[in-house]
Amino acid sequence: MEKISKIGFIDFANCLPVLLPITTGRVALTPGAEIVLGNPQELNKLMASDELDAASVSLFYYLQQKERLELFKTVSISSFSPVGSVELYSKIPLRDLDGKTIQVPKSSATSINMMRVLLLEEYGVKPNLVECDEPDCFDINAEAALVIGDRALLVEEAWALKKPIKTDLASWWFNLTKLPAVFGVWVYKKRLEQNHFTEIENLERIFKEAKELGLGDLMSEVLAEAALRFGGRLDEERLLRYYKQELNFDFQSTHLDAIGHYGQLCGKYGLLPAGN
């Protein structure tokens, strides 16, 4: 009988409060379950090829696959405030970006499409997007750049000195919608519900316990691991603000509303089939 045997985790710094308690064994997974670490693209592909039973994935991927995936409603990667790690830097006002070039990362469909719908909703602007390994606002071939994840935190101080227009996407989204910006979710294959509902409930409990431990008693270990990943370039105060004030790891009814609204806007502008 099919069972929940492989669980994928995005191995990024923003997932550490949930990931670290599990990888260090402080919170035990289901007996026999294997942890698979990877970046969002890798985990998306593994989920698509049925090589994972459950995983943390990008919100946009979940919406693309929602007919076959279901949400764990205990944990998310989201924000009600400036998130610090999803930033649009521009040389010119955002309302003037229509037809202009924005460099975007190759690995962030959720953030890229959030930026698209925000520009369209607020200004009716449709820019030209160019994928880059490391988007650079100051490249002569671009008017703006979307910078996400660990790199966004690393460039914020140096780039601030050059005084570009900086717009935090999570803050922009919240101000426009009054809903949290949801970037990542945890999902499982819907077909597992028939024979593995108890295991699914247990995983929900595990993820909730890991989140609470990572943001509580193990916070110092999370900060230490994050400092290593950033090569000591971010101090403890900055990392603590990131985890405790900027990021949100909850999953409440307002998060579900936000996911639905994001899907509707993506459908409105042809980024997802209508009805998402």
C-alpha cells in the first residue's frame, strides 16, 4: 500500500524555523519517512513526478497543481509586513515601468507573478521581464530588478546607499489587499487522504510543533545556522527581526483568503487558468 515515505523541504534560510527542529531530530517525523532537501524548482519537479508524497512548495506551484495537491493548514511562509526578502528596486517610479525592463530571478514564480499583478492592479503597468541569475537594479540594460531570498537581505544595506526606489512586495500586497502575502506552503498528494488520513494529521501536528519550537526554544540555534548560511554578513539583530517580525509562519483563515485572492488575480491577468 502507498504510504507517506518521502517529504521535501525547501532548504532556504526562511524555512529554518520549521526545518531545523526536524533535521536535528528535536521533532521526529513519521517512522520510516525520508527528508529530501532542495530548492523550490527541484521539489516542484519531484512532486510532479510523484517522487515526493508531501513537501514545502511555492504558492504558485500549488495553485498550478491544486487539483492533485492539498494544503497542510498549519504552517506557511508569509508576511503581514515588509518581509525584507522580496524587494523590487527601481531607478524610476513604478507607474513609469510600462514596457520597461525588470530583471527577475529564474526561480521565483510566486514573487514574479505577485509583482506582475500588483503593477497591473495599482498602475496598469506591464513591464518586460528578463530572467537573470542575479537581478541587478543598477545594470544599464534594466530599469528595475526584483531581488528575493537570501540575496535580498545581503544587498539591502549596500544598495540603500545608492538610493533606488525600493518597494517591499509583501508590504505592497498587504496595503492593497489587507491580506498576508503568502509565498510558500506545505502540501501533500490528495490521493493519500483515502488511506493515510491519520498520517496526514500527524504531519500537521509535526509541522506545527516544529514551527513553535523553531520560533521558541530553538530560536538561538536557528539564528546560529542562519548566520552560517549568510557567511556572518548579517548580525543576530537583523536575523531576529527577519524571523520574528518580518516573516510569518502561521496558517489561519486569512492566509487561505490570501491564497484564494492571489489565485483570482493571477487568473484575471492570464497567469493561471480562470477559477484559481
